[in-house]
Amino acid sequence: MNFRCSSAPLAELGCDGVALGLFSSSWQQQLAALLPALASQLELLLEQREFKAKGGEKHSFSFPGQQPSLVIISGLGEPDGFDGLALRKAAASLALASRGSNLKALALGLPLEAFAPDQALTALMQGCRLALYKDERFRSENKPSLDPGEIVLQGLASELDQQLAQQEAICQGVMLARELVAAPPNVVNSLSLEATARSIADQFGCELTVLDEAACRERGMGAYLAVAQGASIPPRFLHLVIRPQGPVKRKLALVGKGLTFDSGGYNLKVGGSQIELMKFDMGGCGAVLGAARTLAELKLEGLEIHVISAATENMVSAEAIYPGAIVTASNGKTIEINNTDAEGRLTLADALVYACGLEPDAIVDLATLTGACVIALGDEIAGYWSPDDGLAQQLSDAAHRAGEGLWRMPLQSSYKDGLKSGLADMKNTGPRPGGSITAALFLKEFVKPEIPWAHIDIAGPVWSDKGRSTDPSGATGYGVRTLVEWCQAVAADAKEGLSQG
Ligand code: BES
Ligand code: MN
Ligand code: ZN
């Protein structure tokens, strides 16, 4: 599917499909201005259907043999609340309504007056592209796509076409993350993730370092390897570096939990724990690799980006770690594994120590870490924790611009008592109440206090059972857009010579 911008009137674009959005106040006048030739006919048809142009109302009309042959009209409600997210949703829902019509070209006409051109372009293109994403990899039959061949973004100057490549790079990152997360655990594993990282490195000229089990043992990664020892597929510790063309002004580390399957280990997941969905437990890795795919193409000036994931699977076998085992992480801290199902934090512990060793200006980790976070915030909002208010604000702003739900949670230090062990420096699992907070406090033990760090628990938004107005059901690719927005903001700050956080 192709995208193009045009400021020519809708009726002059020569598209066989037209999709437009109308505000509830005076929708008849807007219709007359947008499609003068068809307006009176459409007005009658819409009135028959008692159209009020309320948000969510949508109607399609076909005019066989005419140009356009399909007109889709949606209500947008009052102009007041029509923000960037509403624009994205409107574009997504109109694009979806055109699906199956096999249009050569769909002209998309939405009111853009209240938006900056690049904000409008982002909402329209991402809205359409990511809503129309469809995963057909695992079907035996290849059905032809009946999506529009081209979407014309009406109301945007054609000079903006040069920004479409950047938007395409962002969409490709989100779609890569979705593909990685949705792929079943017998397809995506530590070795295939290595291959994915390698292909990003090859395609965009980045540097990839891969530590195998022996190399991880040499570095003393006893927490990560304790999880990996039950797996028959060997662990892979992935480290991808995206370097800028010119001098480095900021160094960032993105760390993703990379559990390609989480059975729970000997603390086996039981009924109701969605064990069959635990392929998505590498959603953090998927998000950072997706972001890497985008950022490697964008090559932001002044930014060196380190993408890290300790990939493995959490399995049951004679070699699997005992509940109650005590292991030592690569910073020398000892951990009593009182629950093998709290494995993500064990892998992240060594990944965070490694990231700190790179002395970055900031570290952000993403992880499908706790069911508790899903209970707290549901599946549209990720929770995040950071001791650094500056970094926390940057992430909140980035997520807002990206249209991804993100809510700051407390690092309540008194809850650390829940991780006290009678024998080791700490246990890996605290009590059930506040479970996502103790998980974050556990991770904090492996981060150097002088390095700004944030942890994002994406256990809820990594997956959508029902789908949303802007996305199909299944893997969402959550996190990619926020990470890219954040990196872009840090790069812009660095360029202006502002100090970090
Ligand atoms: N991968 C899970 C977290 C998870 C659970 C994500 C449900 C999405 C949906 C994680 O490894 C896990 O099992 N966490 C346990 C921690 C507990 C043992 C302290 C949990 O949340 O139940
Ligand atoms: Mn688990
Ligand atoms: Zn897990």
C-alpha cells in the first residue's frame, strides 16, 4: 500500500474511493464543501439513516460505475475533543471500512485545521497503516489483499511526501514487533531473535554482539543463566548498537525482556494463567528490536543507541532451576529464587548490569513483567517506574505524542522488605499485593544509582484480545512508538545542547 499527500480538492483526486469525516455541527455544509457534486444525494441518504455525525457513526455508499464508486462517511462528534488520538482513530476506522472493496485509491478527507502538518501526517499514515495490518504468515492459503492500493492524504501539501519515508520506518518497526510477538513459541526463540537482530544489523549497518552461554557465564550472569538452564534451546544475549554518522552527544540503552516462552518453570503456570499466550513474554525484546529497526533507518543525529535483550525460554526439565535455589548475578548480588515464575526480573537483572557497564546517559527497560500490572492498569496502559523525574517526564511526553497509554507508578521503597531473604541478599518474589512494585524495586538493585533509569511494565498492552479502534486484535507492537518518540526528543535536546533530564 502506497501513501501520498495532496492539497487538491477531494473530488479532483480521481480516486475510486472517498472517505471523509464530518463534525456533528453543520455536517451538511461540510459535506457540500468537500464533495459538491454528490452532496445533495448523500445528504438525503444520510438523513434516511438518521445520521447525526456523532463520534463512531459510519456509513458506506456505493455508486457502481461512477467516480468515486465508494463513499465512506463517519461522524466525528464535536470539534472540541478532536485531538491527535481522535484523528488517528478516525483515519483507522475509515481505512478499515474501505477494506475488502479492492479500491485502486482511497482519498482520505479529515479536518486537519487544528493540527500541525507533521502531527496530522503521523496520525493519518500510522492510523491507516497500523489498522490495516494483517498477519497471514501462518495460513496455508494466500488470499489476495483487497485493501486500497493507494491512500491519498487529502489536505496535506504534497511537499510532505518526503516525511512519508520516516513514517513508513516507524510503521515497519511497529509491525516487526507485532510479528515477533504474535509468532508462536515454536517459531520465535532465542536463536531466531538473534537472526532478526542480525538482519537489522546487516540491513542498516549496525554492530551486533551476541554472547552465548559460555560468554554469559564468563561475565557471571548467574541470574539469567538460572532461567536459561531449563531450556533445550541455547540462550542468546543480544546487544545491537546503532551509531550516528557524526559525533555522539547522547548514549541511550533500551533493554527488553526476551522470554520466548514462559511456562513458569517448576512454579508451573496453572489454569487461568494464560500459559498458551506466554509467547508474548518477549514483548519487551520485540519492542526494542522494532524500535531498533526504525532507529537504525532514521539514524538520529548525535545519538548512540544500545539495544539489549537476554533471550531465553522458561521451561520445565531435569536441568531447570530449583525453586529455592540461590544464584549470583553479574553485579555480585545473591538471589534466592523463591518462585521460578518470576523469571523476567532474573534475566533483566544481568541485562541491566550489562547496560550500566556501557555507561549510558539513560536506560529504559520494557518487560511483560507482572500480571499485577495488568490488574492495576488493564490492557491499554503500561505502568512505569523511575527514580528520575526528568526521565519520567520525557517518557510520559513521548508516550502522549505516540498515542500509547503510560502511567507512572511509585517506587515505594518500604515495600523492599517484601524481598528480604533469610539467606541471600534478596528473594526474587515478594507478596502478591503490590507485585508490580516489588518487581520494579528488584530491578532497581541492578542499576547504578547515578544512571537515570526507567522500567516499563508492558504486560497489559503487549496484547489485545478484542482489538481496538486503531489496531487489530493480537500483538500490538506496544512501546515502539513511545521509544522512537523518546529517542527523537533526546536527539533534539542534544542538538540544542540542553542538558539531560
Ligand atoms: N510473564 C509473566 C507476567 C505476565 C503474567 C504477563 C500475565 C502477562 C500476563 C511473569 O514472568 C510472571 O509470571 N510473573 C508472575 C510473578 C509472580 C510469580 C511474582 C505473575 O505476575 O504472576
Ligand atoms: Mn513468569
Ligand atoms: Zn515471564
